[in-house]
Amino acid sequence: MVRSLNLDETSQETIRIVPDTSVIISGVLADRKYDIPTEILIPRVALSELEYQANLGKATGYVGLYEIKKLKEVADAIDNILDIQIIGERPGLEQIKLARGGELDELIRQVAKENNAKLVTSDRVQALVAEIDGIRTEYVKPKKEISQIQIEDFFTGDTMSVHLREGVLPMAKRGTPGNWYLEKFGDLPLKRNELQNIATELIERAKTERGSFIEIDEPGATVLQLQQYRIVITHPPFSDRSEITIVRPIVTMTIDDYDLSEKLRQRIEEQAEGIIVAGRPGSGKSTFVQAIANLFAEKQNVATLERPRDLQVGPTITQYAPLGGDFEKAAELLLLIRPDFVAFDEMRRTVDFRVFADFRMAGVGMLGVVHTSRPVDAIQRLIGRVELGVIPQIVDTVIYMDSGRITSVYYLQMLVKVPSGMFEADLARPIIEIKDFETDKLLYELYTFGEQVVVIPIGSTEKQKVIPKISEEKRNTILSVFERYVPYAPLEIEPLSENRIIVRTTKEYVPQIIGKNGLKIKEIEQQLGIRIEVREIDEMGTEEKIPIDISVKKKFIMIRAQEHPNELLVLYVNGKQLLTAKIGQKGICRIRKTSKDGKRLIRTLQEGKRISAKKY
């Protein structure tokens, strides 16, 4: 039978005990009163295990080592009553690797047996195994009343988070989402040992208090949920200095607290099944998700997937963490529970978006949280992670938050049409339209273009020009045919569609290509199987050439046109069109070296040919 520890025995015979790592970390032994002679034999196995955890950066290792140090200080204060000894041999590497299987626990039990000592543990499994093995055993519950850091003293009514950093005055973030400021408090910068003491206290509370737990314990980082507080403890090698961040939700809101239009509220409650709530960090996304989850929980079975689990939701909502560190495993188990709606907070990695998509394809309503700087970025983060054609089935509504308010709502739909800015009927394709929910205004079009997936913004006054592409093989075939007629003149090919092009050359060669009564161009059209317009090269316009800089990196070719951001340029070699380049917002276009355009551009550069550029 497992008994509770009782060190206050009436006999004056020396009590000999062997603690394991669990009871050392719990701090029970250091807080006991010792009235009779007691020997505490600490197995070197336990000391090595704590040292190993501390070297990995795990906070529990530091806690255990500080408890041993504290225990030795108690022994020095009550000399001849308490004696602390480190005994036994250091475990080997193979035994450390097998620690999770109980190998180190077995070595600790052997130390107790060999020294005819009582094994003291806060691990129920260890206690039961020791009893079965005939070892005298004391099971000790982790202490409930511990010296507590008064976190509440750090917080005022408007405090969002507290930041304690080594060598810096404590700081607090005060205000509301989107309207906050940092304020320093305290008289002196914090020292490392002060932060370690605070971390130790917080970890002990997380292990013993109801509704608290250690969410993550990795080298250099520990995440705790302590009642309503989310606490992140970091130290080297993960961070350059020791740091503790304590975050508290300052408000709990219901859906009625948000200024929702009747149309939007009806969509959320009755129609939307794949909702993404997007925004910058601290914009109020999680608070809004809590409100929606609590609303759905009134009529449906709702669950959450979180890491860490810090959403403030009602008691009918079960909060799940990754199973074995894996959200996919948690999702498989969660499907057996058959929730009607799942809130996923927060999605960052590819596996997170795939889990979201799997739930939606299984018919489960989903509510996801994503960090983005623009509403459309929430949709773009799905590209390449899920198939393009199923995006509207996965996400039908995007809600963008800023400063705790809803600033934009988008909805998605798929249809087949000619993209905006194109006019040929044979360019029709499946297109995902992204529209403003309140005004029904078309904002973006999402579709495949050549080998790429593009998101084209649809302006209110100016349509975007989109250049169709033709294959390199087809382009070379066309050039070889026309070079028979104009071997020394520049040639430019502009594709209008897969079956229609414009060929430009100098004025004197146009008649040679067209031929008498247009017979020659008709012959070429029949040979190539496409429609051809022949124009003078001057019809391109009189724009000056644009200065560009081309450099070849490890994986990409960089085309820089700093004065022409967000513009489409056409690159020429000896008057012949080479390719088109979409210059980005920072004045740079990156072309992958392994792409067709990249190979063509590298070949041109290697041949030493001069490349020029004009606006399209």
C-alpha cells in the first residue's frame, strides 16, 4: 500500500530516505520541518537527470537543481539533524536515452533498496512499481500551498501584458488592442537570478494549481497556462537573455459587443462554415474568435485546437492541444468525437492549413485565426498548401480585424469566365472571385496563369493588363518561320492568346510577310495553326528604354528597375522580344533559374547579348 510521507515520527532513530526527481522538483522536502535525525540520500542518477534537463534549457531542470541547493541550505542551518548526501554512479548515455521508458527510475529504486532506505516520490507510477518490488515507499502529493508570485500585482485594469527581461526595467503593455503603449515600472533592472526565482515559482504553481499546466517545455523555452495568464519563459540558447512574458486577456466579449450588420451576423450564424479571422498580432482576433465560439456552443458541439490553450471559452467547449506535438494526430482523434464546429487558434505552418482543410472537407465547420497584414493575404497563405480549386470550399468568409474592430469582410466564389483585363473568349478559365461582403464589389481574381497561380487586384478605374504566355517551343517555331522572310530585321512576338499573336517588324519588311493579297501570311497561318496580325515595330510606341540591372544569384535571377515598381516590362534582345517581367513593389522581379524564362535569360547573358526593356 502506498502511504503518505510522515517525517514527524516519534522515534529518534535516524530516518533514511531516497527522493526521486519528481519529489525534488515539487519542493516538498525543502519546506518540511525536521525534528529528528534524517538522512536524505540523493541518487546521482536524479542529479544527472536534472542537470541534463537544465543543459537542454528546460525550466524543470533548473527548478530541481535549485530545490537541491535549497535543501542543502536547510541542512546547514539545522546541523546534526539533517544530512544530505549524493550517492551512486552517474548514468550512462544509453540509460539517459531510455529515461522515458523508466530506466532512470529503476536505477533510483535500486539505490533505495541497496541502502535500506525509504523511496519518496510524487510519481504514482514510480510509487506503485516500488511497492510491487518490495521497496518501502512514501507517496507525497505535490505541495498545494507554495510561496506564490503575486502576478496580479503587476497588472492594472488596462494592462495587456507584462514583460520581464534580464538587465532591463520591467515593462507593461497598457491599453486596448490597437491602442496601447509601453510603460516601465520598478526601480532597478532585473537580474538573472531574480528571473530564475520568478520562473521557478511560476512553474511550481502551474504544476499544482487547478486549471494550470505546462503547455510547452523545450530547450530554452517553457510555456505555461496559469489560470487566465499565458506565460512564456525563455533563456539562452533560445533567447539572448532570460525573459518572462505574461499575457492576460483584458476583456471578454460576446458577439453582441461587436457592431455587426444584420447581414454579416446572419452569415456567421447560418451560412458561413469556413471562416478565417485575420489581422496583425494584438488586433483582437482571438477575442473575436472566443465570442463566435461561445455563440456556436449554445446550439452545437464546439471544440478548439490551440497551442497554447489560452482561449477564454465556456465550460461546454473542450480545448485540445497537439497530440504528441502533432496537430494531425489531434485532428484524427477529434473527428471521432464528431464536433460540429472547431476553432483553430493560430494557423502558421503548412500542416495547420492542411488540418483546417481536412476538417472542412469532412463537413466540419471551421473557424481559423491567421496573422496577416492585409485581408487578401489570409487567402494567399492557402495557395500551394491546398489545391486551388477547393479553396472556396475550405474558406468562404474572411474577417479582418484591426484595433479590436472588424474593418473588412470578404467572401469567395468560383465561376468560369474570362479574367478581367483579357478579352479573348478562349482565355476563359475557372476563377475564384474575392468580393467585399457588404458592397458585393469584386476586389481580386485568383486563377492559374501559365505555370503560376496569380492574385490580380481589380481596380475601380483601371483594368489590369495580363499577358498570355506561349511555350518556348512554340515561340522558337514561330521565330524560325518568320526569320526566313526577315533574316536581318528585328522581330517582336506578342501573344494575345494561345491561338493568336501579333508579329512586329520594321516597316520595309511588313509587305514581304503579308504578301500579295495577303496570300503569304495566310500560308504562314495555316502552317503554324494560329491567327497572325502583322504590324510595324514603331506601333509599340515611343517610350524611352527603361534602365534595368540584371544579376544572377544562387537560385534566382534578379531584375531591378527601382523607378518602376508594380509595372510590367518587356525585355528585348537585338529588337526581338525575350520575355515579360512583372516588377514587384520594391522594384525587383525574381525569376527562378530553373524556369523556362530563367534558362532563356541565362543563355542570353552567357552569349553576351545586350538586353533592353520597355514598358508594356
